[in-house]
Amino acid sequence: MWRLGSKKFNEAKDIKYNKDGYFVKNESSLQKKRKVTVITPVYNASSSLVKTIESVIDQSLGFEHIEYILVDDKSTDSSREILWEYAKTHKNIIAVFLKSNSGSPAVPRNLGIELATSDYVTFLDADDWLHKDGLEALYELILETNDNYVVGRTMKAATQGLKIVGEHQSVMERRSVSPYSIPHIFQHLGPTARMMKKKLLMDKQIRFPHMKFAEDKQFFIDVLTNSPTISTTKQVVYYANRLDDNESSLTTKTTIMEKTDANIAVIKYVKKKKLPMEHEKMILNRLYEFDCITRLFDRYHFLKSEAKEDYFAKFQEVLETSNDLGYEISDNFFHPINKVIYQLFKQGEYKKMENLIRWNKKEKFKQYLVKDNLPYMITPFPEEDLKHIRVTMLAVYKNGYFDEETYKLEVDVYGEDVDKVSELVFRNRKDVNEEYPFEFKADGKGKESFTVDIHSLNELPSASFEVFIRYDVYKKISILRPELIQFEKRTFNFYTTINSNLGLKITEP
């Protein structure tokens, strides 16, 4: 653990910058090649930096096999002093001090790439930390597969508890698969829980662009599009600090308009790559739907803003980048409600669009209609284009009971991917990495049934579990146990009687 040394760090005396404007503490250690290089950009991270560094020192891979490069971007707090003390104690901690602030994590990360001597590179932000087995898991995986890129599990550490980030990436063990075989792979493009060959970065000249925001998206788009195959693991690798008191991130200091400008720049960059159309669609969908609809509009900053015209003008800039694509961008949207928002915007129905977004965020317990075995969300709006909005998948509880030594659960599942339903999963609410999947059989018509031996249930620990259905490998849907659902114009109202029994009332329109 870091302790303040007897001789205080004196930047004026201890640091002599080179002609490129930086100084390297323990530069001679770069002559010894190690297994993995970890790169951490640092700026005013003194409150979290010790935990970050210690998580690397404590790696099961063995710290002696790790080259740890931390590049300080002219911090004004005690970050530099902390780095100096650690570098005095550990020769494989390469502390790099920039003469002036660059204003972006791109410069520190790129310098780390240039200085790295290991064959494999990974990134760790200065307010995050690693699982003790994280680097070993990624290192063994990249050696096993010889892929350019491997990725593990990222956990978001928030005040409310831990949550899996980008579950599609780490839901299963994959070996040397095409990145395009994972439809959501471009949805999470941060630096967390991933390792790549340095040779790829050097041969393809892949670097972080100098941007306040979205520089990691462009970087990892380049990595993925230059990786014919990638591999994934369920092993927890990385903890992303999203605690309420974490205010050191540059992202939290970037306005939504600045973020959208950065996303527009990335869209233009992707278009210039002239990728195969299906590959381009996958990448741009993340930028159009997630970054420029969900993050721009489906947020309280939009609903509370008194300058909504600025939002509309900015999104118009976004749409102008799609004019020459030759295909309709909304055809690739994952969420049907985003298609409705998109169409309302194009029609100039800004107030309707705002009202829909506001209702969708406010109304937590929604009602649904099933028509032709497809599920629709019922809204309070009378307009025909807003009254019923498609949802991707819907699972509705029908019955559940114990029969001798088995438990049987009956669920109706509606949507286009009913035939891809595979498992019923019990996930520990206090430890989301602990889950128990059971095969969930389908009859091909959405009438799903699940039967489990009581002895199997008895093997689960005493805990509270989230219950959901997994389909299409990694996607999941919760099981709705509603008081009300509509089907083919009839209303089915399930309710609990005064004697705690289940009742049902069916009404005609």
C-alpha cells in the first residue's frame, strides 16, 4: 500500500522534460520485456489512484510480469506525488509526466502505446480497478486463441450495487468468432476489460483521436474492424467506478452537445472507411440509435431543458450524415420505440415526440396488447401511430405451481424471437455474477413451460433471485406478472383475491 515517503516529491528538481514534453520515471525498465502492458491515463485522480494501482499490483498473473505505464496529464492535485512514490518502490511502474495538459485521455493513452514493450496491451482508467484474476484470464485467452482482441466481463460499481456492463460480450465463452456474429458488439466500446496485440495497433496505426469524448469508440471500432476473429470470457476483469462521489471523469464534464458533436465526427469517420454495408450498418446503428437518440433525447436533461430547439437542431445535424448512405438507418434500430421517436422527429412532431419520451420514462408499469402473436405497448395517446408501439419481446406469467417434487412454470412468450428462447435463469440479486440457468423448453408457439425438480432448486443458496428468460444466446426478458393484459381486443385482468388467491376477469371492448 502506498505511503508518503520521507523525501517529498519536488517536480522542479526531480523532473526534466525531454524535447517531446514529457519525463519518464523508470525509463530503463522499458528495456525488460514483460507479458502484459497496462496503460492508465491520469488526471487529478488522487482520490481513487491508490486503489487503481494496488489492483494491478495484486494481479494473480504476478506483478513482476506486468509493465504498468501511468501517464499523468499535468495533474494539479497529489496524483503526481502518488505516482512518484509508487515508481520509487516498483521499477516496473513506469510513471510518465507530461509538461502540459493535453485536454484528452487520447494523448496519455497513445504515449502509453508508443512506450509499451509487451506483446499485449490493456487499458485501465485511473478511477477504476481490476479483478485480481482479470489480467491472467485475458492473457491466457489471447495466448490460447492468438486473436488480435479478447474481452472479459466489466462490472459497473454504483451506489446501488454491482451491475454487468455489456452483458452480450461476457455472457459466454467464445473462441475465435467473427465480431460481426455478435450483433451488439459495437454497443460498448470503452477501454474496459479488453486486451489486444500491440502489433495490431502498430501495423494498422490505430491510435486514439484527440477528442474530449468518443475517442474510445473510434479506437475500438478500428480494433474490431481489423480483427477477423475475437474471443470472449465470462471471467470478471474490470470494475468501472460509477459511484456517486466519482467526479474525476472527463465524461461527466462534457456537455451533451459536445458529446453529440463527437459522435457526429465518429459517424463521418466510419463512413470514410468504406466498410461492407452490413458491417457499416452494425457500427452506425450504435451511433445513430444509442448515442444520438437514446442519449440525446431519452434523458431527463432533454425533458428538463428550456432550449429543446438546440436538441432538435443538433439531431438534424446527425440525420444529415445519413442522407448519402443508401439505406434507411431506422431499419437497424434494436428498439421499436426509437423508430417511433425517429419518425416523429422527421415529421416535425416535436411535441408528440417529447410527450412520448416523458410518458415512457415516467410510466414504470405499462400495459400490453398482443396481436398476431406480436407484443405492443399500450400508450395513453389517441393518435393511431402512437396508441400501440411494438416491443421486441414480451413474457407473461400464466401459471406456476408445485406438483409433488417438481415446480412447473408456464409462460406465454411473444415476439419475433420466440424460437430462440433457451433458458430460465435465476440470478442472485446480491451477486449478479452468480446465476443458475435451467433449460426452458418451447413448443414453437410461444407457450413456454419450465419444469424443475425440487431437489435442484434446493441446491440454490438462500438468497433473493432475479428471474428472467434468456433468448438468442445473450438477450434477456423479465417475466411480466401483470394485473392487466389485452389480447385480440379482449382485456384479461389477473388479480389477487382477498384470500390471496389468483383471480381472472375477462372483459369485451
